Amino acid sequence: MSKVKVNPENSELQGEGNYTAAQEYDEATRKFIKDGKVKAAVENAAPKNAQEEREMLEAEEKGRGHAKPGLKPKP
């Protein structure tokens, strides 16, 4: 992955994508991982009971229903 030097004052770089926001997101993601917060986030995202698990699976299935043919992941 190549790093792009971004000058926030240069608005020409904000056409197709916001390079400044992408760079800030990448840095925040690296810090999140480095700080060891991934395991806690995974545990916090897990369903707390059977009903919540069913709701999450139903929502996932509903989301897959909107995917383009050929792009739907196999269960």
C-alpha cells in the first residue's frame, strides 16, 4: 500500500475521495489495533443471548439479499 502525502490545504485532492479522511481513518485503525482494543470490541459485539443472535443472523441474511448476484458470500 502506498502512502500519499496529503496537504489539507490542497482542496484539489478531495475530488473522487477524501484523502485526508482516509488517512485519518487508517491512522485511527492502526492505533486501535496497536492499543489492543480488538479483542474487547469482538467480545462486545457478540450476541448476548439467543434472541439477539437470531436478530443478528436475520439482519445479516436480509443484507445479503440486497447484494448483487455473484457477490453474495456463501454461508
